Amino acid sequence: MAPIVIKSILISESVDPCCKKVLEENGIQVTEKLNLTKEDLISEIKNYDGLVVRSSTKVTADIINAASNLKIIGRAGTGVDNVDVDAATKHGVIVMNTPSGNTISAAELTCILITSLSRHVPQAAMSMKAGKWDRKKFMGAELFGKTLGIVGLGRIGKEVASRMQSFGMKTIGYDPITPREVTAGWGVEQMTLEELWPQCDFITVHTPLMPSTTGLLNDASFAKCKKGVRVVNCARGGIIDEDSLLRALESGQCAGAGLDVFVEEPPKNRALVDHPNVISCPHLGASTSEAQARCGQDIALQIVDMVKGKGLVGAVSALVSLPVGMEMGYGHCNGIEMSNETGVFSIHHSGLLVCSRTGVEFPDSGWCLCGREGFG
């Protein structure tokens, strides 16, 4: 790929200092302006070629429209649901994330929530702080011999499987991208969601948030689960339908939930958070010093590689190179309709995106994410 000129970058959220250091060492001017309002960012962004954010900054179409010089939006983290990728794509702005930066931290928190649900650890700790000694109230269950269903078998799903197998759990899963023979090598048997739901004692989700995954666990799927199933979401709020989850908790169909993410953050509806069988965290999946250092360094190095023409690692949107005779356009990797084609895009070894018609689907949901390493 040809080098892309990036002279100045705005960092709008707190990222590890190594991000600024790496960029400046490679001749890019870096300005840090934190906690900007939308109006401030609209006014400021026109002065920069690049923008680096975490999850709080909402990079809307209005902001992108005002960014006359913008060439790159770097997300120091995994999810890009705070970036209007459609608008960026239409303006020829590349969007990058750091898909592996928080893998270990997110996987570890998932495992912590699974183990905490099995033994009621947070509830027992709070009871002790209240001066109580409720041994019978907090009777738990072993993880040994139980079945864990992992929906989304990408980097994080793989790490969760490895760790929970150490507890003697049977791991099964679903991923429409990662081949069954690959996950079998990790000790994860793949099956359809219809086959998976009734077998699980615990379910953890590790998919991106998109139309095909929104409400993936809902009233209908909870009804197919074992009575007393426990669920964990350290991915994105909305993958588990919150109203359905509350109904399942109140009926006893779901015995407990570990939630690090919510549809609205912070959640204003307290019914779910305050439920006695819910363990909740304020979106801590990537909140470790190690994950933040990796994400900050990764996004800086990826931008530098792009500037030097070495590649587009982590790109979720980029210029599309189509075969001769096909219309040129822009596209991105989230399985949406682009130009006159509905397709799924993957990154070619050259760094360009190439349209593919070999997309895969969640049941009754249409196109979904395409990638070599699956969801998560």
C-alpha cells in the first residue's frame, strides 16, 4: 500500500503515555485535549489528520463531517461502536482498533465473574462487611464437570476456554467464522445456538455488537436454556437483552448474571444492577494497566505502519480494491451494505480490503462480521 501522510493527531481521551511517545518519535505532532464536548471536538478536529480515542468519545457523523483533514480514527481498544464507521467510510477515513490489546484482561474478568457466580463471592463478602455469618445462605456449586457455552470464539473466547478448562469445565461454543476444526484444537466443540442453549450451565458472550448480535440472548433463547443457567457479558451491552434477563432472573430460569457492560452506561434503570443475583462492574474489562499500555502502544504502532506504507493492521474500514470491471468504492468489515453490493469484507495481505461473497450469518439475522480470528 502507498504511504498515507499524517502530520498531526489529536488524542481526546486518556491513553497510555507510550502512545504519544511512539507517534512523536516517528515525526507526528501530538496534541492531547481531554474531555472535549461534542461542540468543542467539532471545532477542534478540522486542525488534525488523525484522532485517537478510547470508548467515551462519540465520533459521530457531525464530527466526521467537520473533519476536513481527517484520514485516520484510532480506537485504543476493541469495540468501535462509539465511532460512526459508515460516516467515516463515506469520507474515506480509515478506522482502526487494537483487537488484541485487552484480550487477556477481558478474558480474566470473564473468568472471575464465572467463578464468582458459582460461589456468590461478592454477596458473601458484602454480608461479612455487614457483620453477618451466612454460611448456609451462600451455598455454591463446583465448576468441575459443568458445561460452559462460549458464544464468539475469537481471541477472548479462546482465552476464556483455556482458563475454564483448567477448572474441569466442558467447553462448547458457537462462532460462524472460526472453523470447527480450529476450535476443536482448543478443546471447544462447536454447534448451533439451538443445540448450545439447552446444554449450558454457564454462558458467556464474546461477539461484537451489531444487528445480528443485539438481543442474542432473549426471552426465546432463555426459554431453551437449562433452568438455573448463569450468564456473563464482558463484551458489549445489548448482546443480552436486559429486559429478558431481568425476567429470567425473577422467574429463576436464570440463576445469576455477571455483567460488565450495559446498553446505557452508566445504567439509569437500577432493577438489573440491584438484583441480588447480579454481579455488576462499571465496564472494567480493559481497565488494567497492562491492557491500557498495550492498546496505547498498539494503536500508535499501527498508525506509524500505515504512514510508512507497511500495512493496515487493525483496520475496520479502508479503501476497497475491487477487481477490474467492478465499481470502486469504500467498504468496511462489519458486514453491512456498501455501494451496490451486500458483502463481507476482509483485509487482504496487501493491506487493502477486498469484497467477499462468502459471508456467514447468525440465524435469521443477515450478514455478520467477517474475520480470520472469529468473534471476540
